[in-house]
Amino acid sequence: MKVTLDGIKAKIKGETYLVLPDGRTTLCTLTLQNGFTANGTSACVNPNEFNIDLGRKYALEDAMREVFKVEAYLLMQKNYE
């Protein structure tokens, strides 16, 4: 077995995004089917160049990396046992 992007995507129940009042930082919270949440962030240097689509994309990618870490740990633990 291995951790895959498709496997991670199948476990996501919902995505929530928030742009902070600074106008340049985007937060993404992924909620998995079991209720676990993973958070990701992104920010641009210049608020005048903020692009909400890119902010969401990069924050989602950051949150997905967090899920990958947890899933990799769970797989390692399962193999260890």
C-alpha cells in the first residue's frame, strides 16, 4: 500500500476558505470524513496583486501536504504493527 493523491481526495468531506483582513493571506481547512481537519495557508507579498483563485490553490496544496503527512504516519504505524 501507499499514500496517493486520489486516496487523499477520496477522504475529503469538505473545504473551507477564508481570506484574512490583511487582503493577502488565504486559509484553507480540509475536513476529512472522520472529522479530522488539516489547515493550509498562502500569502502574496503585495496585497494589490492578490488573486483569490491562486490563494485558494496554494492554500489547498499546503493543507493537502498536511494530510499526506498524517496518512503516511498511519500507514507506517499499520505496517509496523
